[in-house]
Amino acid sequence: MPRVQSIQMRVLLWGWGVLIVGLALAFWRYSASLDEETARDFERETLTRLETVQWLLDRGGPFKEPRDRHDFLQTLAANMGMRISLIQGGEVLADSSRAFGDLATMDDHSTRPEVLAALGNELGKATRHSTTLDRDMIYMARKLPGQEGEDATVLRLAAPVSQVRMHMQRMRWALLAAVIPLLLGSGILLYLLSRTLTSGIAQFTEAAQAIGEGDYRRRILFYPAAEFQPLAEAINRMAKKIKKNMKVIENQRGELWAMFEGMTEGVMVLDTAGRILHVNPAMSAIFPRAQEFLGRAPLEATMSLEIQNLVDTLMAGETTEPVSRQIELKNRHCAEMTVVPFRDHKFRPRVILIFHDTSEQKRVERVLRDFVANASHQLRTPLTSIRGYAETLLDAPPADDAKRREFLDIIRANAVHMSKVIAGMFALAKSERGGKRPKDLNASVLQALEHALMNCTFAAQEKDIHLEVEALPEGLPNVAADPDGLLQIADNLLDNAIKYSPMGTAVRISAETDGQSVTMRFHDQGPGISPEDQKRIFERFFRADNNDVDGAGSAGLGLAICRHIARNYGGEVWVDSPADKGAGNGSVFSVRLPVV
Ligand code: ADP
């Protein structure tokens, strides 16, 4: 910034400058007219004196001796403080500055300019150096009326120049004495005025600075002069407006921030250089370490060249429309990504990336697709059979009663199978929905086992199967599962154990805990499951044919449902077969669930 002189300095310099020049001009003009005036006054006074001396000479005379006239004039000159001379035809008849005896030695005075002028009947005036007195003198001479035939007599008065000059000097000093206090006084006044101005400006500066630093309540209430009022009002208005705008901005920022933090979609904001500026908490569900990559390129946080390329294209400002893409993430996750371009305050292109995790949506779609495919496949065979037998019974009913009854049995068995398939599929669909929040998951293992035992008592009695419950450990903790889900697992495993066990055998039920989880076991003495089938029995609709104990009604969904439910709670279901190594048969189905 160029160096600018302060207002105070300027007011002082200019004010004083103008005053000094004005006073100097006035002084010069005044002293010039003073000189003239003084000279005129002196002239007038000397003329009066000339007349007085002439009159006194007339009264004093006639003198007996020239000496008497000389003495008379000398006395007069001493009283008047002037030099008086009387000159006739160049000869000095009397001179107050000389002794009478010396007059004869004096020069011829007829050539003196004042004398020459007086002889010409004028008032003779001259200022020059007097050889007689050796100092500058002012002379005034006048011709006296004389006798006929006699040389004209000239009366001359003289005063030293210094006397007049001294008078002038005194006047000048008096003038200066008046000017100096005037200058000093005006200087003080100018200083005070400029200080008021600068202190007013300092107040403005301070207020503007405070407003700039965020004190929007600051106002200028006092100002040094009326001229400052519009400026003060403008600054006050500006502060008020800024305060209002800041309020709006802060509110909007708060709303946006709450939205940003609370969104279920992951949001990544990039700066003008295409580096990550902010990411919201939801981003960590999609890219778990996104927070660690602030200030880096999206490629590093997402490890996706596709995303980086898209960002680069939009950052180049080639398009102003948002672009959406489906992207594959790790762990079979997928998301819909929308890159929204916008321009910042300097019109530079910037982008925001929004990630919508579509994994759950995709999973639900897949489940629905599978459900429909499985359902139609599973229901088509029994339905065709029911239709066939029903049509036969209608169109060509067998004459044999036993045959008719057999057909109806087949129809009923298929209907039972269909209802089992449908029930199983609903149970599976329900377990797919997930549902409860983890903190609401709390189920008692003991209660679930008691309930399952009660449900299966009838089936066990039918096959004369002995249900043995091992003594459960003291204080068995609850598991983090929904009681309905846990019961469904226990029901299915116990039902299978009974279903696939030969008549008159035993099923052993036990539970144990390691503090972290609880494991329930269902141990049967059935045919066991081959290693190949063990890999597949938890798949939907898988059934090992050689285990088709009850012949009809099994849908192959029970174990799939169990595994699904257990995994939903962070647990697992598995089988060990043969149960007793060496004995060669039997299987143990176990389910492990985390404790609450
Ligand atoms: P379902 O019992 O309806 O056929 P599941 O999913 O419950 O369907 O069982 C799948 C298959 O696993 C059954 O078909 C059966 O072959 C086999 N299985 C299940 N439990 C046992 C068991 N305790 N002993 C022997 N085989 C079993």
C-alpha cells in the first residue's frame, strides 16, 4: 500500500501553511502601507514645524547680530529634537548642529537638492547622508519671504532617518507580537480539530474491525461531525445485515450438518482439487476406512477406478447433470452411486458423491425371486398329482372301493405336503426379514427346550422314543435371540431327531455354555448322514432320499430355516455324524448362539 499521510498531519500542515502565507501577505501589505503612512506623517509634521520655526523666526527677530539668530535657532532645535539650518545663496547663516564660529568653514549649500527645490518655490525634500553629521538624514526646506534685491533665504529642517525607521520598526514589532500568538492559537485549534477528526475515524476503524471479527452487535453511536452521520449509519446498517445473514447461514449450516450426519446414504464431499473434504458417518458402512482418507483422492478410499474416472470426468466440468452408477463393493455388497456436480463461489467445478447401499434391497429381491421359483417348483408336482387323481376320480372312478380310497389318500398326502412346503416357506421368509434390534434379543434356552419337548411328546410317544434331557448347567445364560426363533430351531431339530430315529430308540438333549455362547445338542440313534449329504442338508429343499422315514410331507426346508435363523443371531447350526465314533450311526445336531 502506498504511504499515505495522516489526516492530522495534513490538517496541521495545510492549515498552518495557508495561515502563514495569508499572514505574511497581510504583514507585507500592511508594513508597506505603514512605511508610506509614516513617511507622510513625518512630512506633514516637518512641514508644520517648518511653518512654526518660520513664524518663531519672524517673532524672534529682527536680530541685532547674526550670532543671536544662530543661538535662537540652536535653542529651538534642541527643544524640537531636530537640526535647523538657515541658508542664503549657498552660505549657511545659522546651523543648530554647529558652533557659530564654524559656520564660515561649511560647504556651499546652494547645490543641495532640497535647497535647489526650495529656491524653485517648492517644498524641498531629500534623504541622504549628511557629511556634516555623518549619518543619514531626511531634509525638508522652504524658501522664506525676503527683502527686494537680497538673496533668497532657505529654512531647512532635518531629522535623522534612524528616528523614522525606529518608529516603523516599533510598529512592525507590535504587528509581529500580534501575529505570533495568532499563529500559536490557530495551531492549537487546528491540532484539536484534527484530533477530533482522527479520533472519530479511529472509532470507525475500531467498529469496522470488530464487525469484521464477528461482533455483529457493535454499533457506532457517536461521531465527531455531522458529515460522519451517513458513514456511521451505513456501517450500522451493514452490521445489522451481516448479523441477519450470518444467522441464516448458521441455521442453514446446522440443518445441512444434521442432514449430512444423520443421512443413511453415505456422502463424500470433494474439494476443488478433487480431494476428500468430508465424509459422513454413513460412509463407514460402505467404505469402512473412508474417514482416514481425508485430503486424499477418492480412488484411495474406495479402491475403485470406475469411481475415480467418473469423478475426474465431472471435475473437468464436462457435464452439469448428476450421474448415477451401480457399483460392486467388497463382500458381495453393492451400492448405487450418484455423483452430483456443482460450482463453487469462484465458479470452479466441484462434486459430491452419494452412496446408497442397495445390498439389502438386492438381497430381498433375490430372496423373493428364489421364493417364487422354489414355491412354484415345489408346488407344481403335488398339485399335478392332486389334479390327475381328482380328474381320474371324476372321469373314470375305479369300481374298486379300496382303489378309490388309495387315490384319495394320495390326494390328501400331497395336500399335506403342500401345506408343509407353504408353512416352511413362510417361516423362511419371516426369518429372512430379520426384524428385531439386537438389544431386544433375549431368549431363555431352558424355556425353549421345555416348549419344544412339549410339542414333540406326542410324536415321540407314537414311535416309543425316549426323550432324555441331560441335567442343564446351573445359571445357564439367556441367548441373544428372539424366543420364537429359538423355539423354531429347537422344534425343528427335535422333530427331525424323532422323525429320523428308529422305533424304540432314545433322543438325548443337552445344553452347555462357555460364557460367550450357549450350545444345544440333539443326539439321536438314527441312520446318520453321509459326509456328502452333510454338506447339503442345510440347503433349501434338499432331502436325503434314504432318510425319507415318514414318506410324505417333508419339504427339505427345516434345516435351512434353522441355519438361517441361527446366523441371523450371529450363531451357527451344524451336524456331527456318525454321533458315536465307532458305533457307526446316529447324528448330533448342534446349535450355538451368543449369550445376551
Ligand atoms: P425335511 O426333514 O423336511 O426333509 P430338513 O431340512 O429338516 O427337511 O432335513 C433335510 C434332510 O436332512 C432330511 O431330508 C434328512 O434326509 C436329513 N436329516 C435331517 N435330520 C436328520 C437326522 N436327525 N438324522 C438323519 N437325517 C436327517
